Amino acid sequence: MQSASAISSDLIQAYLETEYRVLGELPFTIRVGQLGSDLLLIHKRYRVNYSAFVTAWNPYSHLVDNSTNREMQAALGDKLRKRCLHFIEGIGQHPSNKWPGEDSYLVLGLTLEDAKDLGMQLEQNAIVWSGSDGIPQLILLR
């Protein structure tokens, strides 16, 4: 995580507390800073060493209507397919439910630099990235 950021400390704390739920055949939840044995199993299954949990919803944490969010998320899915990247649908939601859940993707095999680039293209404040140790990290982008 970066030390200086344009993102408020309250928002960073909310990102740290958020549950990043991976859907699909074997659903599980990713938590920043906590070893993810299920995440490691998915990495092994797809023969990758890293992954990123990303969304196109609510750029820079400004609420956008659901229709627009869904269109942006669909465009992200199309972009990932064109890059031949495997991804699994998910949703990121804070346990307090004060902020609506955001449709997301766990993108498999995405390097940290590629994940950062993607997050910046999507105008996101942060992404969650996991390396071969299976411990998800909050990566601030601003």
C-alpha cells in the first residue's frame, strides 16, 4: 500500500474492511491481508501465480446509476475476453451495507503492473491484488 494518497483514510479503511466475494462454482471471500487458501486453489486450478479483483463500477467512488455501471462492467468483461484472460464474476461489498455492492471480476494471471494499469483505465481508486503467497493486498492507485 502507498503511504501518500489522494484517497481519504476513511475510504481506505472501508476498502480494507470490504468483503470481495468470488462467485462461480466454488464461491469464496477475499479479505485484504488474510491468507486465502481458496484463492490459492483457484490460482493452482488456472495455473497462475497472481490475480486481481477489479470493478468498473462507480469510478473514483462516485455513485453512478446501476444501468451505467452494468454497461461499464460488461465492457470490462468484453475487454478481458479480448485479452484472453480468465476471470470469475464477483461482488465487492462492505459488511455494513452502507455502500451498494459492486459487481466485480477476479482476473486470473494479471500481473501487478497490468492490474494497476487496468484499474487506472477504469478510474478506480484501488484494486485488490494477490501474488503467489495468496495474501490479498489493497493497491491504491491515487
